[in-house]
Amino acid sequence: MTRERDLGVVYVTGGASGLGAAVVEAVAKAGGTPAVIDIAPPPDEGVAHAVADLSDSSAAEAAVADLVSRVGPPRAVVTAAGTDACGPLAEIDTQTWERVVRVNLFGTAAVVRACLPHLEEVRGTVVTVASTLGLRPAGDATAYCASKFGVVGFTRALAMELAGRVGVTLLVPGGMRTHFFDGRTEQYKPGPDAELNDPADVAQTVLTALRQPVGCEVREMVVATSTEPSWP
């Protein structure tokens, strides 16, 4: 007799593309109800969504309230939204640099904060998405590393704070085959021989965390190809 929990309603930030879109598809195929918060609508018009700029914490909180009213409260939330700004610190303007931190870190915190009252009612689950560059730094990535190191610290502290009330999982993915690298100059793109994970495979690890029985939690997961250069 299985003790896996039903997925229920799962809010996914960044669900219009990349890993977020893969999580949306995986949740739907597994019988859950995904709902997206993103700056753009998801490609599947049948997926409930709220359009919001996650660099604005008030907009993120309003998006959660909107989805609660239309789809119902979440049983889980996956914070997959992310952006970056590659280059030396002195060459990235302040607004661009700070936007990376606001989307990746502040947006994560705002959505989780807004979902907490609902998650506590059902002892639900939070899955945050950091990066291998949240554990190991890289040059010309100060904004991204600062934000993802922040997500790691935020998640570990949150797990302690919510112990016994809400499950908390930190996902640390390596590079994936997504549009995340589009728009970069060649020096900041993966090389032609780079091995990158399929986001659909990474999304399956998210399902593993979401399906754990109440009281059993996957605390942290590093998911990368065997040749990932940023790990270990």
C-alpha cells in the first residue's frame, strides 16, 4: 500500500519555460493541478496562470492571491523562476544587477511567504530551486551567485523554521538544455560539447520531493550530469 501523497494543486514560478515548464508538465501527467506564476503566460492555454513580474514582491503576493481565488490554495509550491546577468560587476548597471537578486531571491521569498498559510493547513511542501552556482562561485556571475547562495541560505533556514509544519526541499540543479542561455555572448554560453541535463529529468526529481509522505522529507538534492563543470 503506497503512502505517497497526492500532488493536488502545485504553484510553479517560472512555469512558462525551462525547468518550470517541465515541472508543470510533470505535475499534470502525474495527476496534479499545476498553476503558473510567471512574467509570461505558459504555452499551454489550459494551465491556470497569473502573470507577474517576480522582481516586484507585491506583484508576486498578488499573483498568489489571484490563483487561490481561481484555482484553490496550493498543496505545494516550486520556485523555478530565475534570471541572470553575466559580466564583470563594474560593467553591469545597478538596476540590472539588482533585478537578478530580486527575481531569484526576493521573488522566491515573496511567493513562499504568501503560500505559507495555505501550506501549513495541509502540511504541504516547498521546493526552492537554487543552482550549483549557489554552492560554488564563478567569476562574472556575482548577481547570480549572490542570489542563488541566498536561496540556499533562505531554504536551509526555512526548513529549520517550519520543521514539523511544512516540508522544505532545496533543489540544486546543474546546467540544463533550456533557453536560459539565450541572449548571452558566446563566452558565457555552454560550449558545443557541453553535456546538459534535460529539464524533464530534473522535473522528475521535483516530483519525488512532492510525493513524500507527511513527515518524510527530501531536504536537499543536487541534480547534474556526471560531467557538470560547476560540481563538485
